[in-house]
Amino acid sequence: MQTQISHDPRLAVEIAGIRFNNPVMGASGTFGYGLEFAELIDLNRLGGFSTKGLSARPLSGNAPPRIVETHGGMLNAIGLQNVGARAFVDNKLPLLRRFDTVVIANVFGYSDEDYVEALRILNDGEGIAAYELNISCPNVKEGGSVIGNSPVAAARLTEKAKLASSRPLIVKLSPNVTDVALVARAIAEAGADSLSLINTIVGTSIDINTRRPRLSYGTGGLSGPAIRPIAVRMVQEVASAVDLPLIGIGGIASASDALEFIIAGATAIQIGTANYYDPTITIKVIDGISDYCDQHQVENITELSGSLERLRG
Amino acid sequence: MLVLSFERHIEVRAGQFAMLRAAGSFEPLLRRALAVYRQMDPSRLSFLYQVLGRGTESLARCASGSKIEALLPLGNSWPVDNSTSAASRAGIAQTDRAIVVVGGIGSASLLMLCEQLARQQCEAHVLFGARNVATAGGCGLEDFRALRLPLEITTDDGSLGEQGFVTKPLERLLSTPDFSQAVVYACGPWVMMNRVADIAARSSVSCLVSLEAPMGCGFGVCVGCVVAVRTSGPAGYESYKRVCIDGPIFSAENIDWNVNPNSCS
């Protein structure tokens, strides 16, 4: 399909050889398979998006209740309900090819072998630009953050995934660690092409009347504006520790939020929870970044990446 | 009651809902799912709701004339339109007899259905259950009365109509031969709908329910608002359905009533 979009050339970025028309993407788990947004926004305007986590086989996810709202955010324990990598390749991907946007397949497994199997299935799919390895989901008992919280396990999986993958590999980091830079370095040395961060932060909420957790899984991942300062700090730490392009994620709900991540060291950003209460938020953020470039005479957004002024002290 | 005026015509089917939030507010974060109560004219809709938490509180605080962020119409609708055989598509036997079971603020999803049944001159019987006379009024009893369909009222404390749960007149009605082929439509608290589903199943009549679950987005992407559905095989991908786009209206027999999506058991 011919698209008539004129992108702001100042916003183009590149990650692992992939060109994005702008640095704004939909974050995995909040953007479905992209198609759900096709009636709400013009997908061609997006830099890209990351799919709901795909596993080698379909997953049914956790029992409800799966979400609970908190101040400035929400907890979720979806448990990676998804159609499976094969159904994505066969049924969703053909419909996505008519859009001119970068499709990143987010990949999940319970074991290293599961991840590799999902990657092999996805390698068949035409129209996927890169993989985002989800080693940081806090809502499953195996895989996910069990791997992402250990530098050794994370590096081992990254190596195997890199071998199995026909496409650039982005690894999504867990914030539920003492030293995020340590894990980031291990994953970078194992061959990742890019890192995205942060995934959700483990939390819980209790119903004081029943004295039970509000989520059936017991705990969930906290997302939304409440986590943004933590995410920006972690991007800054990882930017100082590794020489890889970073994708900043965590509570972004405006252009200024996005710019904080970019100044802290991210090349691009993903928007998650804000899509729920404003499905057009990605477009507003893209336009807002263009406005910022006008006001601050920014010729290319890449100038801003990692431009944080250090305080003397 | 919230009345929204839109810049353009909005076509809503009975049982559909909207995601609403006061414009420009930051807290609470998520929009709230409210059933469309009534289509007042092509560009005006009303919503009947109870103030239960931060979201409905913030909507209730909105001054007249203020702006609301809205996404609608969402979800499926009550299958009553015989002409398009929506009922048969939903696996529901077509019938000219209906029983509408209203449980408290579940009324919000049912008024448009009753309007439609009244228009189609379907023999519809309304059973209206509420905690007491005051909540019955707050749940729109007068609007249901105005439709002049046969109506029975129950209240928990007996302050209006028959004392007890709304399932009492339902059992009575279903024991009469007139209603042996009826379709039961219900919306209300989970426990009530569970009971209604049991009673309908025992009487071998079709039963449709409109469900509620905590919603993140309302359009299918967050996969937060799921209900457990009965599956014949081992638990698989189809074990959970999203209330927002697979529902909110489901055939009661497909629901696993042991798993309440609104609280941990």
C-alpha cells in the first residue's frame, strides 16, 4: 500500500541497522499485535512497535483478576497469554505487511530451548525487523525474570538466541535487580545488538477486607508514570555501562517524558500503559518531539541521545 | 447519571459500553468502562453508574459542560434482533419470550435491551432486584417502569416489592409452561448472575449475561479483563476470553462461574 505520510526527517533513528522513521514505538504487551490499533491511529506514522510476547506454543495466561490500578500506575499479571509464534506468523504478520512501520517480535519462553524454538518459528515470518527477547516478565514462574535477573543465565540465553536468530536481537532488561548495569554488560558481551529497558517492577496490592492479594497470581508488574523516574535512572546507568543502542521504556505518557529517556541515553523509546487510556498517545508524542526540535533547534534527534549534562560535584 | 453530547452521530447497540475518563485528568490513570444506558438522540448518550471508587468519583465530580475522553462503542451487544438473526448466530434459539433479570446497577446495560424488546412487541418480563427502595430508584426503576413491560420488583430488605433476591420470581416464572422456551438476559453482581445461570440451566432455557471485569484498555490489547470459559479439553489458549471484545455479553453456559474475575477466591 502506498502511504502518503511525510515523516519529520529530524526524528529518524537507527538501531542495529534498522531504520525507524521516528524513535517512538508501542511497547510489548500493551500494543497487542499492532492490528488492534489500526482503527485508532495511523500505524504508518509510528517508528515501530513490539508485539505481545510470543512463545513457541500458545499460552492461556494467568487466572483473573489480572490487573489492578494503583496510584499513577497499574499492576498486571497477565501471564503472557498469546496466540503462539506460528499463529502470529500465519495470521497476524500478513495483515501487518501493508503498514510501513518496524515490527519487532517480542519472544518469550520457559526455558532456553523454548526461546530458541520460538525464534526458529519466527525466522520464517516475512516482515519482522528484529526480535526483542523478553527475559524480564515477572508474571511467570519459569523463564522470564528468572533468567533476566541473573547475569549468567541472561548471557547464556542471549548467546543461544543470537545463534538461532536470523535478525537483530534486542534484549529487554528486568528492573528487579540490584545492579542493572551488571546484567546489561553480561548481555552485551554475549552478543545482543540492543537493549530495551525497563520491564515492569514487581509489586503487589492487598484487599484488606478479604486479606487476599488483589491479583490471582499474588504479585504483578507495576507500570505507568509511577515507575518513570526509576526507568530513566536505569537507562542512564546502562548507557554509561555498555556501548549498545538503548530503547527506553517505563511510564512514558508525553513527549517530555520520552525526551528524558533520550537525553539519559536512549536512542528510541517505547510507550506502554499510556496506550490504554489514550490509544493515540504515540502520535501525540511523535508530534511533541517535533515541536521540541523546533523550539530547541535540534537538527537530528540523535544529537540529543545521551546528551545529559553531568553535574559537577 | 452522566449525559454525553458528541460532535457527531454515534450508533450504539443495546449492551455496548464506553471507556470514559475526565479530560486532562492524571488520576486515576485508566478510563472506566460504563455501559451505555440510553441513546437519547443520535449524538447524545446517557450512562447510569454507581460511585464505587476513584474512577467513578472523578466522573461524578465533572461539572456540567466539562469534557470527557471517550472511546466507544465497544463490545458486542444483546442478541435480540430477529431480522438479522443475531440470536441464531449467537447460538440462541429465537423466541418471542424474554425474561430480563436486573440486579442493581446491572440495569445500566439492560434498559436499551428492554426498549428494544418493547419495540419488537416481544413478550418480555422484567425482574428488577435491588438492595432497597432507594437503590432501586438510583438504578433507574422508573425508566424501566415507563416501558410498560410486565415488571416484578424484589428488594433485599422488602422496602419495595417482594422481599428477597431477584432469583425468586425468576424460578417462579420459569416453572410456568409459558416461559419454558424463554431467553433469559441478566446483568448484575457476579453471584446473582451465577445463580441466574444455574436456574436457567436447570430449566433448560438459554441465558445470556453481561459480565464485568477490571479493564485496562477496553479494546482488547491489555488482556486484563478476562473471564474463564469452560473448555472440554485440557486448559489451553481458549481458556480465557476478554470481556471487552469477546463480550461483555456471553452465553452463561460457556462461563466458568467458579472463577470470579473481580476478586481472588
